[in-house]
Amino acid sequence: MAGRPTGKGNALPKAGIGANLLDAWRRNPFLGLYTFLGISVVILLGFILSIHALTPNDTDWMAIETTLRTYAEIKEEALYSLDDSRLVQVLANDPRGGLVDPMFLKPVQWMTGNTDLKLKEVGFLHVEQARYAFDREVKELYPEIRELQEETGWLGRLPAPRPEKVTPMSFKILSILVKGDLAYAKVDWGYGLCDDILVNKDGGWYLIGHKVIEWHGG
């Protein structure tokens, strides 16, 4: 008569961790819910902890402030010269900056010569460059201005007379949150309260999104 199997070699395989958990969930339906909630809390805490706030004494805060100040200086100078060549120093195209207003699609298509360009492919640098490209074209092709305006839907801006002293637009950074290579800045510009998004690349911070959330004076 065969004896009862003994020894480690004849032991039945133990159930895996997954099988044990499944069995426990069957016996206690609430255990699955508790497990799900626990995992969700851990993921949420990881997300929150990955975000940190900057202070004015932080190196990144000062670097971001420099980027915004340079952007303001370029914009002020371009008001009189229509020279936007320095924008690439402080702006970039990145979809994480947010979808731009659909009104900018046709002007950017015109500037790039790419009529197949989709709105989701248009970045903040594209938009700013298109503004000045359009205005330079208006200045040089004034006799054809009406046709150009109909093509893009924009009204051209001729450069204003240059004053003796050029003063960049003022701004004040209210807060900056950093997550990974992105910075989310709350900035009070001269015209309104804005949400600015910057990306850290090539050793510097570049503005990729700029949205007015509250206009000053109305």
C-alpha cells in the first residue's frame, strides 16, 4: 500500500500572492475597495510630493524672472523695430504650454508656408513670431495690405515712433510651482493676472504658455 507522500519534493505547490489576494477579496468584498483607495492615495501623494514651490531666493525663481524680464524687453523693443529675432532665447514650442487660440492657426500657417499645420502643432513661439512676421509684411507690402488682411484675418500694426527712453512692461511674479521640467508661474503683468508655463531645457527656462486669467481694469 502506497504511503502518504512526504518530503519537500512531494509538497504541493503553494498558491501565488495574486491567488491569495484574489481569495481574500472574495471572502471580504471591501478589501478590494480598500486596496484601490490605498493605491490611489499613494499615487496622489507621489504626485503632490513631486511638486515643489519656489521662493524668490531660489536659483530657478531668479532664472525664470530673468526669462520673463528679457521677454518683456524684447516685446517693448519690437514695438518700435518689429525685430523678434531674440524671441528664440526665451520662448519655445511645446504642447504642454496649452492649446493656442484657433485665431492664430491661419497666421502661423501663412508664416511657415505649411497649410497642413494643425492647431495642436502650433506653439507659443510660433504665435509670437507670426505676429511680427505679419506686421513686417504689412509694412513692406502696404499696397497689398487689404488682401493680406483678408487672407489671415488680422489687422497690421505699423511700428510706433520710438521714444527717447524705452521702458519694458512691468511684471511681478506671485508664485511658482515646479514639477519635473515644467514651471507654473502666477504672474501679474501690467495688463492682467496671467498663468505662465515655462520649460527647463538646454540649461535655461523658456516660456511655452501664457494665458490671461484676469484683465486689469475690466
